[in-house]
Amino acid sequence: MPEQLWLPGLEAPPVPTDGLFFAVFPDTRTATGISKLAQQFCSEARSKSKPLAANRLHVTLLHLGNFAGGLPQARVDAAMNAAASISMEPFSVEFDSAVSFALKPRPGPLVLGGGEGVVGLHALHDALGLALLNAGFEDRAVSPTTPYVPHVTLAYGMPWIATRPVEAASWNVREFALVHSLLGRTRHVVLARWLLAAG
């Protein structure tokens, strides 16, 4: 068997261990209801997938990257400065459909999606994106050309299903948070929260 060629400078990149993102969280009562719905879908699909725990349910506003060996402090600081500049009134959200992010025939995430009920999330996403650009973020994470699809992930590794209506999950968004994701360890740590209030 021929020896594998080794070229200097082509080492495998380090495995990401930490993620950073902005998110909003449902209130406890709503999260419990969404978690029950996730359990129902997993049961119906007879999937080995486990529904996300109620305390992990969230809507990602902007993902700011995955990193190896910890979060870069400069990026965290810039994100916090951008978040502190947001001036926006609280708003309500409503998710009323189950949507598959799977690509047939492969399994994938099953999520809650919304129509007019997620307009406020689009507005907050756009405001944060602009604030991040002003804070020096110049990458794909905050590009206006990247489509934003607000959703709540119910479970991963689910078989594809056609989009279908569900009993609406709605809550009032009064704050947003910067979250440190411990990748592969199913743990999220909230670094800071900001209350929504018109300036």
C-alpha cells in the first residue's frame, strides 16, 4: 500500500468547541408546551431522536461563529457593545407550523415555523445585524444576503414530513440574550441579557 503523502501546513483544522449566538427564549410555560409537542412528533415518527429539553428551546437571532479552544474575547465584547445599542419595543411571536429541515431521504431537524407571527424576530435580527456591522463584524454571519428563517428546533435526526399546521406557540419577547454554546455537550450558557425597550 502506498504511503500517504504528508504536506506541511495541511494539518486538520482544530475541532470547534465553543459557539456564540444571539437568541430569544420562550417563557417557561410556552417552552413546556413546545417540549410536549416535540415529544409527540418523536413518538409519531417512531424515531430514536430525542426532543430538545424545554430549557434548551430557543430562537437563534444571529449565529456569530464556532471556535476552537474558547470564545475570542474581542468578539464577545463587540457583540455585547452591539446589543447594548438596540432600541426596540417588546413584541409577540407566534409559531404555528411544523416544518422539516430534512433533505429527503436523509433525516434532519424538525422545527416550528411561523408566518406573519415572526415579523418582530426579523426586525430584531436586522437591527442586531446592523449594530454588529457598526461594531466591526464583517463576515457572513451578519450579511444582509444571508436569508433568516426564524424557527424553534424540536428535535434533530427526524424523518422528513410535509409542513403542517400545529397549535400555535406564542409568547411575548421582552429580552434577548448572548449565548455561549458548549458544542457537543448539549449546554448553553447565557453570557448577558438585554431588555427590549424603546429609546
